Amino acid sequence: MNKTIGKYRWVICSLLLFSTTVNYMDRQVISYLKEFFCSPIEKGGFGWTNNDYSTVIGVFIFCYAFVTIFAGMIIDKIGTKLGLAFSLIVWSIFGICNALAGTTVALHAFIRSLFGIGEAGNFPASIKTVAEWFPKKERALATGIFNSGSNIGAMIAALFVPWCMIHFGDQLGWKMAYIITGSVGFLWLIFWFKFYESPSKHKKLSKEEYNYIHSDDIAQENKSAEEIKQDATKVSWLKLLSYRQTWAFFFGKFMTDGIWWFYLFWLPDYLKKQFGMTKHEIMLPTFIVYGVAIFGSIYGGSIPLSFMNKGMHVYKARMKALLIIAFFPLTVLLTQFFANKEQFGDMASTLAVALICIAAAAHQAWSANLFTTVSDMFPKKAVGSVTGIGAAAGGLGGYIISKLSGKLLDAYISTPQTAYLIMFIICALSYLVAWSIMKALVPKFSPITDL
């Protein structure tokens, strides 16, 4: 790439990284409060069951899933600058309000649903921003970088929330965890409004970089009046559902997003139940899992780029990368074997966590590439809407995984290891199933040209 081309697009990518970090930090708080919420009332807890906990996070996921459909449409209409800012304001306010929910499951679920409505805008807005600010060959890398914010946010929560509970005590600590993390988002707004504008309006963007960003577009001056009119036409999401490409993305998200929700919301509980870890002890392994996942997100986004640099077509490179990545989650099939303390002693937890690290990194690599299949095949004006449909599918899958986890753990209350074995089998196989469905729906590159 010519050195005279600017790098301002990476400043925009950094802002998306920041917002995604805040998004996941706020989202992750509840997973470290589960032990307290599920403690008996006589011991100072809320007395929740595993199913109560799964209901609260399930309602959040359900609302998140439902609203993402409309979030994408709204963002396509009002633009990413206002869309992402409004989304963050809503989720930050209701993240803070969770501290006022008391002990009632229903009230926690209600506030968490409003929180989910706010969070629904982050990814549709971010993916649309990447489509606007990056040429196709850099989109997976840019997506991988901003998507790594999900790991950074989870890492921060892994250290901060247990610290809050220890420092302030359980009764005040859970409230402070919600209040402090919810407040951080307002700091991001300052940077967003200071540094962000669309490429066509941005004063700091050089002409060379603008041309590079649009290098794989048809030159505007070569478009007919009818084509320009079509570019401005609003796309119905019902029409989008008539395309196999939309359904390929739908099933890719439906089959795999829930796996990441599982790692986010149930990993601390798994470490406590499987190995008897305390608040202090779960901080390091969860921090490591999400930290390792960052490398998967960033490196995974670069895999198809290396194929494309060798002359491989964009879609073929993307699908080849996704297939390679889909094999790595199979490692968690061995998690419960190595988690056997009688056989592996003190190394059991280390071995189990190492396998989960591989699977978590693979998920993030998968996610970075899956998102960019949308901008590969759909025009920019439809990217937010299609991403919203996919996020809704992912949320639906997440809801099913969450409720299944809670019911299994209550069903195997005396042997939670069995419940987690079943869940790890699901986690291992979902990606290959998803890839097969996607390949069957869109066997070769087929961009949408009639919107």
C-alpha cells in the first residue's frame, strides 16, 4: 500500500474497539454476580436458582435479539454517528439502573431487557462503520480488531467485578459494579463526537485515503442517475429475508453466537462448580481466556487477507478461513476429561482452561470473518439491516443456550459436571454445522446486485 495513503480509518476502528469494550464490560458484570445472586437468603444472597439466573440473562438476550432487527434498520436510516451514540446512552443508563433492582428476579429481568435494547445497536452500527471506512480486503482485520473489544471488556469485568465484591462487600459491591461500569460509556461519547464523521464529510480524511477506502466501489461519476437513486433507496428487511445470503448469515450467527454467550455468562460458574474456585481464584483464569481470545479475533481476521493476497477470491478466502477455524472448537470435547482432578490433580483446571482458551479464540476468529460476509455480498445501504437480522438470530441462539444451561444445571444439581459436559459437546460441534449450512445456502460467491 502506498505510504502516502493516510491511516485515519484506524482511528475510527479504535473508537469502535472502545465502544465494544464498554459494551461487553457492562454485559459481563452479571456473570460474576451469579454466585451471590444464587446464594441462600439466610446467607445474605438473593436465593435465586440456576433457572432464575438463566431467565434474567435469557430475557436480556431475547430483547437484544429482537431489537437488533430494528436497530440495523434505524442505523441505516439515521447513520452510524447518532445510532451508535444513542445505543450506548441507553445501555449505560439501564446498566446503572440494574443497581436499583433489589432482589426480585422479575425486576432484574425487566431492567436487563431495557439494557439489552440499548446494547442491540452496537454491532450493526460498528459493522456498518467498517463497511463505510474500509475496503473489502481490510474489513475482516478491522472487524477482528474492534471485535476484540468484547474480550477486553470481559477481561476488565473478570478483574473489576470480583474486586468490587471483595472491596465493598457483597451487599454494596454488586451495586457498585453496575454503577461504575455503566458510567464509563459516557466517557466514550466525548471521543466519538470529537473524532467521528462519515468519510464523505470528514475534514481530516485525505483524498488519497478516501479513494483507497472506496477502491472497490464503482466510481460515482460512472453511475447513472437511476443507480444513484437506487443507492439512496431504503431496503425492506422483509425483502432481505428473500435472499439465501441473508439466511446463510442468519444460520451462521444462530448456531454460534450462543456459544460465546455461554462462555461469557457461565464460565465463572463452571470454574466454581468444577474446581471449587473462589472469587479470588476465578479472576486469573477468566482473564486469561478472554485475553487469549483477543489473538483469535485479530489473527482470525487476517487469515482471509493472506489468501486474498495470493490471488484467492474474497468469498472463497472467507469460507476457507471459516472452515479452518471451525475445527478448533472441537478441542472442548476433551474439557471434562482433562478437568478430572482425580486423574490430573492440580493440573486439571489449567488443562481445562487451556482447551477453553483455544475454543474462545476460535470463536472470535470465526465471528470476525462471519461479520464481513455481509459487507462482501450486500451493498453498504443494507449492511446495517442484514447485520441486525444476523444479530437477532445470534441472540435467539443465545437465549436457547442460556435457558438450556440453566435447566441442565438444575436437573443435574448434584453433578453439574454432567451438565457442563453436554454443553461443551454442543459448543464443539456448532461451528462445523453452521459452516455446512452456510456453504449449502451460498455455495459460491453471489453478491446482491438488485437492491
